[in-house]
Amino acid sequence: MWAQSNHLDAVEIDAPEVAAEVCQAFHTLGIKVQAKNLGDWDRPEYWAKAIAAGADWIQTDLPEEVLAHASGTG
């Protein structure tokens, strides 16, 4: 795999492309996954998708809203 042969520590994946299988494949290689949730993707349905998929972190302009959503208070 290209990511492994280039010794990546992390990858960034556009929010619509984040999926559990993709996150798991990278995690198996010890590679962290960042979900890019900016612009039109910075919405609850994409945050939920990234969280459910197992992304290690979410790139967002709305961190307080993501935290509230993830904790069930938003």
C-alpha cells in the first residue's frame, strides 16, 4: 500500500469518502485518519458519519458544535 511504503502517520479523507472499512484499513497499518469536514461538509450528518466510521479526528470550523453533537447535547 502506498501509504505504508511512504511511512505515513496520518491521512486526510474528504467527509463524503469516510467509511468504516477505509478507517479500519488505515488503522491496521497504524495510520491515523482525519476527516476533512470543511465548507459544505461541516454539518451534523457528516460529523456523525466520521465518528461512526472511526476517524481519529474531524477537521472542522465548528468544533463546539461537533463536540455537542458527539456528546448528544447538540
